[in-house]
Amino acid sequence: MHRTFVGVYVAVSVGCLVKMGQVFGMLGCVQVEQSSVAIKEVFGKYKDVLEPGCHYVPWYFCSRLSGSLSLSVNQLDVRCETKTKDNVFVTVVASIQYRALAEKAEDAYYKLSNTRAQIQSYVFDVIRSTVPKMELDAAFEQKNEIAKAVEEELEKAMSAYGYEIVQTLIVDIEPDERVKRAMNEINAAARLRVASSDKAEAEKILQIKRAKGDAESNYLAGLGVARQRQAIVDGLRDSVLSFSENVPGTTSKDIIDMVLITQYFDTMKEIGANSKSDAVFIPHGPGAVQDVASQIRDGLLQGNATNS
């Protein structure tokens, strides 16, 4: 019983709403949606612009709504093929945002039959007159200048038709595929050239550092040898003086021969103690040391005679 009552109530309510709508329609009441306006005509002639809300349009006095006009922002994407100053074909992608003005709704509704086609024609005209004045690199760098030129021309042309250009963007500039590959190869070659130059500079620095290190090492090695020889000379001098004082009657030659004999036997001992030494053939015997001493002495005398 309860469900039946509810069903009857809903049916009556819907029926009432339908009848009310029919009554409003018969009386000439119309509703205009938000963000739009309606064009009212009387006897086929423009009469008024109806803003959002409910309006009275008595059809029996030949008043009617000719149509509605959206005030929302619309977007139109345009692809235009053109050529740059350096003869490179590119496709320019422009995005145009526009809307109709409520205060100029009459012009926007009656003066243009195809708004999008009209805007596209102006965009083509501006892009094909602006981009050919630029080289390819300049076109990429001056996208904002192209967009500004398109927006100024559109604003000047479309304001007469009741439209406002909200924003103009150059979304992309697409060169031919072969041009893209060539540009990528040029950039790759330039980067390789820079990398090679940096690598060569790094190797140069390493060689300079290595040469400085070798020079410093040789210098220190020379200082070490010089100090070693100086220490040997000082030791021999001290040995000669000490031996001469403790053993009267000995000469410097006798002392040097004895030192050389000691050094000779120390060398032989080191050669024999080293298991990794190769075979070394040297004269050995009591007279060998005398021959070595004579050779050293003769070499020193010849060097002194040559220097003098």
C-alpha cells in the first residue's frame, strides 16, 4: 500500500513538472545556460542578447531565440608548413585560445559563419610572412616573437567580429626529418671535438706533470749520488789520516790499495751471497786488485790532465 502511494505521488509530481514545462513553453519562458548568451529575434530581425537565466520570449508575437553563443574560452591548434630564410622547411604548431565577447555578441553571432576557419587563415598568413625572415636557429630562439606577431594580427582582425584572443602559443617547430638528423650529427661532432680537445689537454697536463716528476726524481737521485760519493771521499780521507797516524811509515798509496782490496772482497762476498745473480767472470788473484787500483789511478790522472 505504501509503495503504491509513493508511485502515485512520483507519477503525479513528474506529470505536474511536464505540464508546468509545457505551460512555460506556451507562455514563452526560456532558460539561458551559464557562460553563454542567447540571441533574440523578432520577425527575423535581431532584437536583444539574453544573458544566463530565465527570460520571457512570447512566440505568439513572433519573438524567438535564433541561437546561443558560448562565452567560454576555446582552443584551436593550427599546423602550418613554411620555409625559413636558410631554405629549411618546417611545420609550425600554434595554439590559439579565443572567446566571444558578451558586449559584442551580435557581431560574433552574425558576422562570422566559421570562426575557426577564419582564425586559421590569419594564423597561416602571419606565420608564412614572419618565419621566412628568420633562419632555423633564430626561429627556435624567437618563438615568442612569432607568437606575439600572430596574436597582434589576430587581435586586430578578430576584435571587429566580436572575439577576443586570450593567448597565442607557438607550441612546436618541427623541421624535416633529414634536417633533424643533420642537426643531431652536427651537435654530436661538435661534442666529440670538444671531448677530444679536453682529452688531449688532460694528457698534456699529465705528461707535463710526469716530466716534472721525473726531473725532480733525477735531481734528487743526483743529490743522493753526490752525497754518497762525498761521504765515500770523506770516509777514505778519514781512514787515510787515521791509518797514517796509527801505523807510521805507510803511504797514502798503500792505504788506498788496502781499502780497494777490502772493497773488492766485500763485492765478491755480495755476488756469492745473492742466489739470483747471473754468472760474472772477473779476474781474481792477488794481482787483480793491484791492476784495478792502477786502472782507477790512471783514469783519475788522465781526467785531471784532460781538464787542465
